[in-house]
Amino acid sequence: MSGGIAAGVAVAVAKPAAADVEIGYAFRHVTVVDVISGRLRPDMTVVVIGDRIVAVGRSQDIRVPPGVLIHDLPGKFLLPGLCDLHVHTGADVIDLPLHVANGVTTIRDMSTEPRHFEMRRRVEAGTLLGPRWVLGSRIIDGIPSLWDPNFANIVKVSGDADARAAVRQAKSEGAEFIKVYTRVSPVSLNAIADESRKLGLPFLGHCPDSVPIETAVDLGQRSFEHLFWTFYGTSRKEAELVERLRDLDFRDGDYNSWFTAMHPIEWEAAHTHSPVKARTLFAKFAARGARQVPTLALHNVLDHASAYRPENDPLRKYLPKSALDLNDFVLREFYLKGRTPQTDAEWAALWELRLGLVGEMHRAGVQILAGTDVGTGEIYPGFALHEELQHLVTAGLSPLAALQSATIEPAKFLGTERDSGSIAPGKLADLVLLDADPLADIANTRKLHSVSLRGKYYDPAARQKLLDDVEKAAATMPADAVTVSLCPCHAGAH
């Protein structure tokens, strides 16, 4: 982390254009968490002017300029804003403030619709509260797709020409990356990779069932979402299992049939794990800069679906009834339908194996990125990111590595490292204040005190008001309002 200004030197600030324009604010006597070195820097002052950090240094050395509001916060821990790299955004007055209230200041949306671009425009114009927002393409899937065509605005491709056309169309719609899905064919994936490269767009998402994950890495896929396909790449029976996946037969939109048919294949893959194959695959991940976004928050619900009791979740008050009904439908009809006591036990056992796989990847040098799959069943915006960090530590990451997966590493991945991901002069003042040290216990990220975003400080009262306003909006939202962005990994919405 960069230092600050020289001892005893005042911070220069521009004169405000009008008397009611805020010059800025300063956090004094905080402990800065350096997510690059893993060091704690006690009794620091961080000065924010506009939406940028202008000084970071020891409190005794920083002279805060006149007109800058000082917040004395001894005992608080200052982090860079957190990132959730796998979300599906629903209602603007629900999802976006929940992210901010939880210290999630950057999100990556994995199934974009035209309304999301308009919502982001309003966020950037300051007329709608929300985090910084990376928007990709519509989901590109094969034929048949796992999606019900009545539910989702997706693109289905079956060969070279239409796959290339889908990429070009996404580029024209403003997509910043291409999202590939489960049933894309090898021919289509090759075309997507080539056309994306020509247009300067990264492609990422699911690893298609019919494509070995090592092949997808070689084609340049930037990130792999979820852990279903990673098991196949480490199995000594990979070729046979991928062939069985390729031959799965189901109707358009019959996601439950895919889960049911895929499960025994994944179970076999997880139990034919080859450490030698794993080392080779993970070395290629690391060498090519391919990232794993395990979405353990999603897998936790899926793997423990039979034991999950959503009605007991206190966070339900933050979602409107229509979204809750949809979440419950997904749990019942997509996750649980057709399960037996034996398969319930197998799904639960897979959870432990997934944790082991993430730990193995991390130790092998694969960069893990934090993403939750907000918008799928029973996963709540903002809150889920803290759950994800806890799961990553359970999987074997240190608290520092978990924090890096949601701060500096997303900044590197998104190409925003000059502006975000750590605390230093010149960087955006997207910041989170905690009541306890997250390096001592990752659960302390849940002990949020306040948040800074886009030049505004949400103190504890303002942060609580965000949550209260979401609760009120959820209670009064009409039943036919758009509240979930089509549950893009495992279901549809309306």
C-alpha cells in the first residue's frame, strides 16, 4: 500500500464551487487493512476529496484541511470496498442498496438485460444508489438449452455462424464480456472464443458439458463459474465422463432433468480424482491466468437443499413476496424434485469435496475470485458475499486470501487496479469500516460499521436506513414487479 503525504504537510484541496458542496471527509485513528501485504496499519488517517482518496498516513502526520468533515473512528478497521463477481440483478430498489449496505461496492452481472444498462446509467448519473457495475452479454447457450424459453432472454446457438453473430450482437448491445453456458457445443465455443478475441471481449462463464475444461482454458476462457465441471478435469475418467455429459437428453428449459442426469456423473468424477491430473490442470489455470469463481454460496444451498428451511431465514424480510415465491419454487422444483435419501446424502457429501477442491486449487496457485450467484434460490444480495468469504476460509484460504478474492484480485481481473482494490492515494474511495479485525476472523466482515461509496459516507445510521428502506420496499412491492433477473444459473423468473 502506498504511504501518504509527508509528515506535517497539509492536504491541498480545491475550493468548492458552491457553499453547499461537500469538500470531503476524513477517517481518523482507523486501522487500515492492507490487503496486498496482509499488514494492519494502526492509527491511520484517510482523507477523501470528491470520490478519491487523497491522503493515507499516520494520524499524527496528517493535517486534515479545513472544511473536511472528520470522523474519529478508533477501534475501526478500514477495508477496500468488496466485490461480488457473480450476481444476477433484480429490482433496483432491492438488490442495489443491499449490496451497498453490505459493503459490496462492485458487482459483475452474469446475465444482462437492457434494463440493467439503463439502471447502471442512473447509478452513474447519481439518480440511483448502487455499486459500480460490470455488465456482460445475454447468456449464450446451446440447443436444447437448460433454460425455459418462456422465462429467459437468452441466445441459443448451434454452430459457427450463429455463435459469431451472437458475439457481435452482444458487442453492439454494450456487453463488456461474453457469458457462455452449459450446453454450448465445441464448434460454437471455438467460434465464440475466436470472435471474442477479434472484438476484444473476454469470454467466461460455465464450462460447456461437451468441452473438457483444459480445452476451454486453452481457448482463453477467463473465468469459470461454479464447480460442477472442475471435477471432470481432475478425473482420471474425464474423457468418458465428458462423453456422457455430451449425450445427455432433455427438453428445453428442463433444468431439473439436467441436475438429475448430471449428478451421478459428477459424483463419479469427484470419486475418480487424480492428483496428477489436478496438478497439470491447475498449473495451466495459473499459467493462463484463468480464474475460478466457485460460488460456494450457491453450492451450499444446492448441496444441502433437503435440509434447507428458507422460512427460517431472517433475511427474507429484504425480498418481496414474488421473489421469495420464486426462490422457493427453484428450491422445490429445480433442486429437490426427484431426489432420494441416497442422492440427498451424495449431494451433501459433495459439499465437503467441493471445499477440498477449492483449497487444492488455491494451494496450486489458481486465483480464486469471490462470487455468490445472487439471484438464484435463497441467496441474498450483499449478505451472500460475507457468507462466501466464510466458505472460502473453510475451504482452506487464509482470511487474507479470502479478502484478496473480493478486493485486489477482482481489481486485477477487471483491469481496474489503478483505481480500486486497495487503499492508497489516488484510488477511488470505495471503503468499508468494520468493528473488528477481519484478518483475525473472517466472520468479522459481517460486523459492518459504515460504508463509503462515490464520495458519500454512509455512517451507521445512514447504512441502517438503507436496510430499513429495502425492508419497506419489499413489503409493499406489487406482486407482478420484476424482482429477480431470471435466476440465470438454475431457473427462470417472470
